[in-house]
Amino acid sequence: MEKDILVRMQEDLERALKRPADKRRWAMLLDTRKCTTCSACTVACASENKLPPAQWYRPVWEEELGSYPKIQRISLPRPCMQCDKPPCVTACPVKGPDGATWKETKGIGAGIVPINYAKCIGCAKCVPACPYGARFIDSGRFHTDGTPELMKYEKGRAFEYGKVLVREGKNQPVGNARKCHFCQHRLANGMLPQCITSCVCRMGYFGDESDPESLIAQTIAANKAKLQVLKKGAGTLPRVYYLGNADLSIFNKHLKA
């Protein structure tokens, strides 16, 4: 019996975690042909990372093509692209080895673009610098604002970047820039990103693309000619790839020029 791809990717992850950081290359592949726009990934991510209302690490965009009776709907989840040449890092004024955001080269998060909430000054310069709209400033709001009681689960602990965070008052990350980080805290504990495990359609692939035995590497190799990235001309070298039949340029209206 063939393994569920989550089982396979979990095995790939455990193998990848045993390799040196400089030998790993975390990447994500999203097969848009499988997405049903259920938004389970969006909600699961918001719960995992205690995100404020209307601010998402993993929105799902949708476009309708054609005309009746031949209509096609295309869905596109958009996490952070974890670019190898991230313009958001260039735009950040808090630079240096102890800066607010950078392209990580060491440890579990090697290859990921993290944010140090303690160093972020909330200037928001990185937000428009991202060509993919993947960054926002935490508003400090809660989903149950204005109701008789602010739900305790909204004030519960989050564990981004391996730190314990409570979104209340002026505590981090309220007022700071935020973005998807491939669930670095989960990777550190041997777990796949929440968006990958919550997808009922199994449209997401995650792992070490430099490992030829990994499912993501083999899927990339088998579909090399069909792979796409968002805004290829931006030259950011994203680590999130898309597989599907639709031209991704149809989603450009969701992105800044």
C-alpha cells in the first residue's frame, strides 16, 4: 500500500534534520490543481501563530477563468517565498549581524527569512518592499474584539522562532512586522509546517529539495518544465514553487506593481 504523502514527507523531514544546515535547502511546492480553496491551511496557520484578524501568513487567492459554460476556478495559496535575494531584508533599516530581519544561514532555520521581534522597530519599510505582499505589521487586534468576552485561546502562547509569545497589550509581536517562516518552531521539534499537515487535498509538498530521495525533490525533478514561481522577473529567487496549468500572472492584481 502506498504511503500517504504526509507520512513520506515526515520521514524526509526526519532525515533532513540529521544533515548539516549548510547541506539542507528547505522548499515548498504547491500544486494548484489540487486546491479546493477550503482555506484549512489559512485557518490552521492563524491558530498556530495567533494571527490578528484579516492578517494572514497563508492567504488563498482565487481567480475565475473563461465564461459559461466553460469556467475554471484557480486557487493560489501564498505563503512567504523565503527568497534567496529578499528585498525586504534590504529595505530594513535595522541591519547587521544582530538586525531585525535577515536570510538565515545557520541552524534549523537556514534558508528561511526570519524576523527578530525584539529588534524590529515597526517602521513597516519591509512591508511594501516585499513583491508578494507577504509581510504586515501586527495590528494588536483580536478576532473576538467587541464581543462580551475576549476568548482565552486568542491570548494563548505562540512559539514562533522557538520563543514563547503572548499577543496582548504591547507585547511582541504586536506592532512588529510579521510573516510566514515555514513554521520554524515546528521544524525544530520534528514537525512539518502547519499549512502542510492541515491540507486535506495534499496539495502542498515540503522538505529538503537538495535531498534527491525526498518527495519534494523528486516531484520537482519530474515536473521541472511545468514549475512556476510568482513574479519571476522580480529576481528574488523564491523557494516556493507552483505546479499547475494556469499562468500565475493572472494573480498579479493581488501583488504590487
